[in-house]
Amino acid sequence: MTHSSQVTAIPKRATVVVIGGGINGISVFRDLALQGVDVVLLEQGDFCSGASAALSRMVHGGLRYLENGEFRLVRQSLQERDFLLRNAPHYVFPLPTLVPIFDLFHGSFASLKRFIGLGKGPSRRSAVMIKIGLMLYDWLSRKSRSMPAHKFVSGRKLRAMSPSITPDARFGAIYYDAWVKYPERLGVEMILDTEAACPDARAFSYVGVEKVDGADIHWRDRLTGEAGSITPDLVVNATGAWVDFTNQALAGDQANNTPRFVRGTKGSHLMIRNAQLANALGDQMVYYENADGRICIAFNYLGVSLVGSTDILIDDPELARCEASEKDYMLSALRFVFPDIDVARDDIVHVFTGVRPLPVSDADATGRISRDHSHREQEPDEKRNFPVISLIGGKWTTFRVFGEEITDVVLKRLGRKRRCRTTDLCIGGGRDFPPVGKDQQRWMDTVLGDLTMDRQVFERLVERYGSRAIDVARFCQAEKDAPLNAVPTYSQREIEFLIRNENVRSLSDIVLRRTAIGLEGGISQNLIDEIGDLMATVLGWSNADLDRHKSLLTDEMGKKHSIV
């Protein structure tokens, strides 16, 4: 889709306009479209480029949320985790998780105080409280769980499993959650699935909402400068940490008198290339406390080690950066649990930062702010002829059920009935994709019988795209192909397939989201030049266009991904 064709394709009216193309907005868009609703999604950047690209790559129930008494949220999250393991088997996988435990009873009273709302911030957790939490965790997921229950191990066995872990850990616990390989790609696949199944549903990136004039929303394409308007019957505000800013624009409120629903917390993560750390982590995640009691995580991900995260209040999501102090904090926490492993600043190959759209709260600590989701409904007024439903909070794991709940609210307002549910709806390359093991090997054997592609190359495509690897492989074979010079594990035709078929409009879309090149620490000037030239050829960019897109990528890297 070229720049000009996107603009001319934006309709003049729609029953529902979803503003915000993060994972929750995409979920609402998908569910509404499947109910036969005429729906348009407008996203001011690329799809899943905000908080939806900055999660810890975990698909989890939220073990620590039990401390806040959020049992409904944990139960719902565990159920959604298990749905995703079935519906997106190409991207979501079980994750064995190791918890080092430092005290038998010490910290129990502080945990109890937090549970009843009297705690004043994080503190160390005892073996007793972790045991109770994991028993609850298993019980809450008993109906849908397909993974082993938790178990406790002695300090001796803990160090046999992970020799580098701190000798101060007296016990260990092992439980299972899940991880997501390519969360940004999962969001894009949901859009592609929806547009293919529901021709009246359309999603548009890099389109910002500028103002409202009675019945009309005025938008502007942020890449081309072209503008227009769309008339909705109802608007869903799914802009995450930008919810209040969007409502202000929809209200034409220059004085900023609109109600405040969201206050964000910044979360930064480090991607580290360190052989000792990678060996220490192995194939499990280590879920550990820092000396101050805050929870941190570390696990191997796409050839590097992911370490996170911070949780810092921030008022303006546009100002979110990973500061030097955050990097120092995460490296210090890592040294606390792996004291003999030397991880230096130079080992950081990539950084990503996002803002969690949490509800406005007077909680004394960020960890006490609910991660549950909710919504607010605002009726039409003298400046705006349509109601607005604002999405507040929400975990990445619960995007499906959040979208379902908002769709039910919209359907009730429209006087329509639900046609179907998405609980068993496979996503993108998860469709017809066999599980890892002999079944998957037999599936690849069958597919390769119709392709003239090296098995190792095809396996790499399967790892990236699941069953959609067949389409990518056929495209790569249709004309002469060659590896990228800068990153030989990707080919020129593979990148061209993404550009032509995955709503790519900007250089950063490819480098940071449709591929894992950035997370793997593979970004270089040579790579930017090589992919930039490819995109210019496919999309018809001028030299000036190409220079501008390189500047946009550099700017985004500086804001969200800088490792300086």
C-alpha cells in the first residue's frame, strides 16, 4: 500500500472509528468487524509501535498481582494465556520460570500488609508467601492449563539448575507461564486477517486525529501531509497512554479541562549480548527480586538476553526515554541475582521503552496501581455529535477479552447482537500450524515437496512466520533472490514481501517491528541504507523521501531505542 493509495482509501464515514492501533485497539477493530460492523481504525504511528511493542515479551497471569488481591485479573489473564498458546502457536510458547527465594518467613507480614492495602511499597517476599501465591496461581488456571504445576526446590538443587545464581538464595520455585516471540507481528497479522475476512473493515497507519467539528473527525496523514475527514456514529479511544490527549483533541479542549483517565508508567528493557549471562539463563526465565524488593526478569530471547524492567510514573508519553539511571538500575539488579557475572554497559545492544496506560490512582507505589482494564463512556456534547468509549489500562496478555468486552458495549449501543466469539480463532501464521515436534517436521517435509528451497532457509521462515512461511517462500522463489549484505539471515525478496503485504509505510516499520533486526542488535548504517534502497524501489520514493525516512528512523531510535 503506497502513501497516496492509503489516503484515497480512507472512507468518508463509518459506523465505528477506532482511534489507536496498539494491541487493544486492534482487538476491538477485529472483534467489531467480525460482528459485521463497518469499522475503521486510525493509528498515528505504525501499528503496535507504542506500549504494544515495549512489553516484557511475557504472556502471563501476573503472579505479583495476587499481592494486590487482583484475583479476577489473574484468572482472566491465565485463561487468555492459554487461549494464545492455542491460537498463536507460531509466536506464543511455554516459558519455564525460576524464582530464587531468599527467606523462609521474613517478608510475610509485609506481603500481608500489601494484600490488605496497608503496604507502602515493595519489599522482599518469603518462601511461605510465594508458595501460597503459586498454589493460587495453579488453582486459578486449573480449567484451561496445559502446562505443569509449580514445584519448590532446595537451595542445593537450585544451584545445580543455575550454578551462577546468588548463593544467598535459600530455595527456588519453578512454574510455567508463556512468552511471545513477535508481539508487533501478531498485531499486524490480526489486521491482515480482519481485512481479508471483512472487506468493509480498514486499518490505516500514520494518520493522526487533529480536531472534531460536530459530526466530523478531521485527520491528517503524518507522512504525506494530506488531510480529510470521517463521520462516525461512535468512537473508541484506544490510544493507551495518549487517551487523555486524544479526548482533549476530540473535545476541542485547549484549556485541558477534559477528565483525566490515565496516568502512565514508563517501562524500559535492555537487550544484552553476554555469553556468561546467556549460559546462566539457559532456556528458562529468572523472575527475581532486586535488593529493594522490586520484581525483575531476565531470559534469553532471539539470540540475546532480555532484562527488565523499570516502572516509573510519567505524565507525557512523548517524553519516554530509557535514562542512564534506568540502565544502571537494571544492571545492578542483574548483579544482585548473578553476582559473579560481569555485564557491562557495552554489552547492551538494544534498548526499548514504552508507557503502560494505567488508570489514574493515588496508590503510594507504581506496583500498587491496578493492571486491570476498564472503560469510560462519554456522551455527545455541543462540540461532538458522537459518543466516545475510552479504554483504560489493560495487560498485553488480555487484549482479546478486553476487545470482546468493548465490542459488547458498542454492540449494545448500536442495538446489534454478537455473531461470533474469538476464543478459538487462530491468528495469522498460527492457522493450520502444527505444534513443535514431529508433527511440525512432517508438515515441513510435505510443504518442501512443493518448493525449491533449502530446508534450513525454510525453517528460518517458519520460525518467523508460522504457516505464512509458505506464502513468503513462494514469493522469494518467484524471482532471483539474494541475502541482505548487512544481515544475511534475511533476504531481499523476504523484505520485499513484507513491504508489499504487511502495511509497511516507513523504514522504521521494517527495521523495528516487522522484523527482529533491531532487537537482535543488527541495526547498522549499512543495513539502513540497504533496506532503504529496497523500500524506495518498491514504494517509489524519491531521494528526498528516502532521506526523510532515514531521519524518522534515527529520531525513533533516539527516543525509544537509544543505547547511548
